[in-house]
Amino acid sequence: MNFDIASLAGTTILSGAPSGRDLYAKLIALLPDEPEGPELILLNFGDVAVATASFLRESVLAFRTFVRGRKSNFYPVVTNASASVIDEIFEVVHPRGDVLMTCATDQDGLLLRCRPIGKLDPMQQLTFDLVNSYGATSASKLMEIETGAVKATAWNNRLASLSNLGLIFEQSRGRAKIYRPIRSEVCDGG
């Protein structure tokens, strides 16, 4: 699913908390029925010239927090944002200790590069790096790979926190949960 942010906002200059709340309401209204499995929501900033921190806080971050907070299978990511928009995202997330996934896509919706903006704590960063290295994994698999005193429960908590931030996919398979990186996913553009 691909939301063109400039079109939804009606402008390429996105500023102010009230305008951000307006976009947030539009994004919530556009949410379709819950998918069976993990699905990306691309928040496409390709045509956006400027987005202020207050706008981003009240729209994109609020939307991500709402969607991920209800344990949805939707995973919002910012795509095709300019360097100045990325700087504003950093200004919002860094002081809060938050992180937001950003990606670049090609014209077919293929994710070319994804990276989190913000700063993960060292154990979250290790877990994020392991998921991106090994692909689909579980807490018990990470416990086997990273021999040490860290138990499966700690790995599971780290994986769940990364999923709650929308940085990795989570999918239940019976009683087990499998986590996989957000990368090279083709989105239908719908």
C-alpha cells in the first residue's frame, strides 16, 4: 500500500502540528481491513519539498504509534524522503529515544535501501543487526546463535520491541513468533 503524502496533504510544504493532525486523520481513515500477514504501508515523501518536525510528530510518528500500538500487521515506513526531511525526522525521534524506518523505493515499489532513523540501544541494535543478517529468525534461534547468558525471553523482548517500532516484521506461527527484516519487499502500489 502506497500513500502519496504530498497528494494527501494537498501541498509539498508540510508544516505545523495542526496540518500534521489533519494528515494523521486522513491516514487513519484510509486504513483498510487488517491483512493476514505483515504488510508495508509506504508513506511516500517523494514529492515533499519540506516537512517540519512538528508536522512529522503529529502525522507520521502518531500514525506509526497508533498502527503498531494495536499490534497490527501493517508496518508504516517513510519512503523516498529527501535529506532535509530525514534531518527533520531525526530531530523528532532522537530526543525521544525513538526510531523510525525509512526506505527508498524504485518505480515498481521495490525497496532498495532501508535504514532506521534514530538511535537504538546497544542490545536492540545487536538484535536488529542479527535479524538483518540471518533473515527469518526467532528468539530461540538467536539464543543459539549468540551463545551467552542471554535467555530466549530477553531475545523475545528485544524482537518484540523492534517489531513494535515497525523495524522488523513479526508473524505468529502457532505458538512461535518468527521475525524477519524489512528489506527487498515488493509493494503493490495500491
